Amino acid sequence: MKRTISASVRGIAAISLVLGSVMPAYAQHRPDEQNEARRDLRAGNVRSLREIERQVLPTMKGMQYLGPEYDPDAMAYRLKFIRDGRVVFVDVNARTGQVLGRTR
């Protein structure tokens, strides 16, 4: 068990390094990011995250979903996935739901 926990901790640390090194500046987390997403949703400017996830997640078979980020300036969601130590980002236009791109 001790070995498993140690391996898990090393794995999480490695993932954190990968995520931190490949994320562009516009996608860096802001403390008020969630509030801005809610405000834009209430104003009818963007689609809900759940709607975006229902659209994208089924297309990412075999990938583990790590979670979303929202960029209020670009009005875009960035969904993060991982498989076999490789991180994939899917950028989605929050207004239209159109996938803007995938990075590997």
C-alpha cells in the first residue's frame, strides 16, 4: 500500500508539471473565473458547461476527464483530458459550442 500511495503521489506531481507547462497564458486560472462563467451564462451569452461537456466527452473515449476552465475574455471553455500520461486540451467556443481545436 505504501508503494501504491507513493506512486500515485509521483503520478499526480508529474501530471501537475505537464499541465502547468503546456497551458497557454490565456487559460491560466483566475480566482473569479467561475463567477464570470455564471454571469455570462445568466446573461445568455454562453452555453452551460454541462451542455458543452455532453457534446465533447463522448468524443474523447478512453480519456480521463480532468475538468474545465473558462476564459471570459475569449468566451471559451478549455476541457482537459489525459490518457497514458499525455494531456489533451479541447477548446470550445462557449457561445456556439463549436470545438475550436485540440492540442496534444
